[in-house]
Amino acid sequence: MPILGITASSILKVTSSYESIASATSNGTETSISLSSIPSTYKSLQIRIIGRNSIAATDASFASMQVNGDTGSNYAQHELWGNGATVTASGSASIASMQYGTIVRNSATSGIFGVSIINVQDYASTTKYKTFRILTGNDRNGSGILALFSGLWQSTSAITSLTFFPNNAGGSQTFISGTTFSLYGIKG
């Protein structure tokens, strides 16, 4: 006997779980890019990055970020990265910023950018520290790296802004035109 009155749309309601919150693209002069006024209405965040900096070298830089303008030693991280020949692992605690990914340096082949995907769980919680999971890498015509980072911001404050820098060492480097940061909210 056939079942009547049931359609696929009444059983399965498909909705997008990612919502675009903000995006920022460099014009080539920025020494940092911030995504601010992040609403607290999502379960978690995802940031997608394609990046290149102004350092005159052919390799890539690990680049850093700060949360809510916090410049204190409230960050910790672990990293595992490889380049096809060598694997390296390290960790740092009580640092003033956290690495978010690889940024290709400006003397590398034109048009090549590093990419990163950052996931931040429970970013709006005011009862626990915030954790970051980061997948990042770049291919510079046969050389490059792939890296996994885990990060911790040791604060119970909700995340309302993220500031990204073009390298990990400070200085006057800038993001190259076309570097893009896209922020998404993930529904719970």
C-alpha cells in the first residue's frame, strides 16, 4: 500500500548552516586587518583567508592574530607542519598573539597566496576559554607547506573582534592587494 501525503520537502528541510557575516579585502597598504562587531548569535565561527604579504622573500611567513585587541600573554598554541621532506611540531604558551596560518611572501611567484581556514567553537561563551582549529598551507610551484594549528585564547570574554597581521614578527609589512578575510557564522 503506498504512503500518501508525504513529500521530501516535508521530511527534510535543507538550510544553509553558514552565514556570511563580514569580508575584508586588502588594497595593499594595511599593516593589519580587523573583523569587528561580531554578533553573538551563532554557535561558532569560521574564517577563510587567502593571504600574501610584502616581505621580499620567496617562501611563506606564519602570520599572527589577536582577539578583542588583547596584547597580553593570554594565548597558547600547538602546531604541526610539513613541507614534503620534513615534519616539525612545536608549542608555545603565554604568548602575545596566536598564529593563524601561512602567508606567502611577495617575491614568490606572482598570484600565489597562502590559504587558511579557522574554526572557533563557542566564541560567544562567557564561561570558558576559546579554542581555535586551523588548517593552513600554500604551494609555491613545487615547494610549500601544510600545517595544522590548535590555539587557545585564555579569556572567558565573548569574541567580538579579530585582528590579523601579515607576519609573526611585527614590523611595517603590509598585506598585498587581494588578500581576503571572510567571516562566517555557523548555526547551532
